[in-house]
Amino acid sequence: MNIELTDMEFRRLLDMAYIGNWILNSTRGFDRIKEYDDVESKLFSHCTSCEMPTLVEYSSGNAQPSSAFEDGGIHEAIADYEDSVFFEILAEELARRDMEFEPIGPDNMTELADRIDEYIAEFEQNGVDNISLDK
């Protein structure tokens, strides 16, 4: 298979592959999904021929994202995603708790959505500053 990409498209593909592999493997420790690491390595191995040699490093003969790549802002994008997902999940869990975890259906979907929206607005304004736990 051959895919033709511009340099900018290839660079964006590197970002997407890295982010995808990060989500799939970053929490797995030594139980990584090797097939995803292999695809990422294969993509990054083309950096030299695409005149992007600073984006790749080699370890034990395997291409991997370089420190320059990892320090170039990709983790800020991942952190933004993680923050968004965290607040969305927290808002839904709190809204469901407020509704005493009753099953959600057509009759109460609007109530759930409204409660989620209220929590999201609170988090956007104050982050977690107003969250407290009863001991």
C-alpha cells in the first residue's frame, strides 16, 4: 500500500499516531499493545527521508518519537483532551448521583442533560475549587 501525503499531512499523521498510541498504551506499563508501538515506529522511521530527522530517535534499532517531538507541545494537546474528558465524566457522574442513579430514558433525559450542563458551567468557571467531600 502506498499513501501520498504532503509534509504537513505526514506531520499531522505523526501527531495522530502518537496520541492514539499514548491513549492505548500509556497506562499499560509492561503490558503494552506491541502492534500499535510497531505502527508508530514504522511511521516515525520515515522522518529522516521526509526531512524531519529531529522528530525521530532510535533505540535498539527501533524508531521512536524523539524528545524534541515529545517536548514540542503534543502532551499539552493530550492534557487538554484528558481535562475535557475528566470534567465531562465527572459532570455526568454527579448528575446521575443527584438523580439517585435512576435509569435514564426519554422521560428524564432532559433533566440529566440540564444537570450535566450546570456542572460543566461550574467546572468551566471554577475548575474543582468548589468540590468538597464529606468525611
